[in-house]
Amino acid sequence: MEIKKSPKADLERGKSMSLLMGFVVGLAVLFVSFEWTSTEVTVATEKDQVQDVIAEEEIEITRPENTPPPPPPPAAPVVAEELNIVEDDVELDQQEIVSSEDDATAAQAETFVAAPVVEEEEEEEAQQIFTVVEKQPEFPGGTAELMKFLSKNIKYPVIAQENGIQGRVVCSFVVNRDGSIVDIQVMRGVDPALDKEAVRVIGTMPKWKPGEQRGKPVRVRFILPVQFRLQ
């Protein structure tokens, strides 16, 4: 007997469609599952890391090591004092007691005696040049004799005479403690010929009476103007 199937009851026709729908539903479920699941990620900050390091260091520091205590210092040796008993009849040699104060006083006295203070002061005064003293140096015979000496010994330079040059040359010099004249300088000149003649004449002067300071002869710088005038 031949079996006849109805086209509506044929299951082979809807097999491919059911398989396709199953794939679609599976993909949808898989997509939804990926969306719903999430992973938690924790990031350690620098503050947490620093706290962890500090905690580790504190743990290491707070671990005391069992070190044995140091041994006690040795006891100082006891020195027994020996007493020498001397009889009253025995005569003892007398010794002089010298204190440190006596040594210091003697050393101080020697230091004061050895210092040549007076000689140094005299040498400084001998080398010092004064400008103002209690008693000024003086030409032998006074100022009048000085003017006579200058007018008698000055030789007017010929070049200055021909050119009509005249004027006053201001010179300075040092009168030593023995009255000798040294260190002649022209402070204000007029002409090289006149300046040279003034220096020459001052250098030919005799010894002066030295200046005095506190009753002692000293070196004094003296200023002298020399007048050149044509007649």
C-alpha cells in the first residue's frame, strides 16, 4: 500500500529554516552574555606603593636582633699605700718649694727687661722727618745772612737773561740732625735753567742749626723760595 504524505506535514521543508533560526538565537544569546559580563581591573597608585614600601621598611626596622650585652669593664687594680714611718730623731733634708707663680713672675720680668723699647723709639725718631717742630732749623747767622748768601752765590743763567726770564723758584730740602742739607726738590719752578741754579746754590750752603723736638735734634723739611730778578 502506498503511503501518501501531505505537503503540510512534510518536515523536511522546515528543517533548514529551523536550523537558521537556531543559529540566530545562539548568536543573540552569546552577544548578550558578552555585554553583561565585566571584569574589574585594579590599578595600584603611587600612594599605595609608597605605603607598601613604608610598611615593609617598618616591618624590617621593628625586628630587633638579639645581640648579647657588652662585657663589664675590668675592675681597677687596688694599689696598697705604703707608709714609711720615720723616727723623730732623724733629720730630713730641707727642699725648696718652687711654685708656678714664681716661674711666671720671673719669666715676665725677663721679658720686660729684654725688650729694647727705648732703642726702637730713638731709631724711629731719627728716621722720621718733621714739618713743624718746637724749634725750626736756622741758617748760621739768621735769615739776613741767608739772603746775603743767596744774593752773593747765585749766578743768573745767561739763557734766562737773554730771554728775559725771571721769577721765584720754591724749593724744599731736609735739614738733618747734624745740620747737613739733603733731599733738595723743586716744588714750583719757573724755568729749567733757573730751577737748576736754585738747586745748585742750596746744595752749597753750610750746615744749619738743626731743628729740635722735645729738646732733641730731629730731621726737618724746610721750604725756601729763591727769587730771580733782572735789574
